[in-house]
Amino acid sequence: MMLTNMRDTSLDSFTEHKKKLNENEKAVLIFLKGLGTATNLEICKFSGLPINNVSGRMNGLVKKGKVIAFEKRLCKISGNKVIAWKAV
């Protein structure tokens, strides 16, 4: 197997691409910023986005440094104790 050196510009470009938000991530982040802190279900209720769009985007937003798990509290929708997220 042949190993090649990746140029710094290619690495920078790849790193920047990984940090960019897709449309679903942008939508979730916009609603979360408007709500302050919110659970996945709370974001769903106020945004109209399906739960799979919201919960499926949180890991990516956390990895990209856009969202943190702020606290565990009772969800205003389900009444269950869950993670409330906060945009950073």
C-alpha cells in the first residue's frame, strides 16, 4: 500500500467542510437559539420538524461545537427527565 502526504491546503479544506452545517442542522440550531435551552421534543413542537430530524442532528451539532448538553430536566412536552440542549 502506497502512502502519500496530504497537502496542508487539502487538510484545511477537509476540516472546514466537516465544520459546515447542513440545512437540517441549521434549522435545529436556529430554533434552539430562539428557545434558549430546549429538549428534542420541545424543539420539534416549536419548529414543526420531525423528531428524527432533531435528535439525529444533535450529535453532529455537539461534535461541531455548536451545541452542549446543558442540563437534565423535565421535558415540557413529555414530562420525562431528559437532556436540555443549549447553543454555544
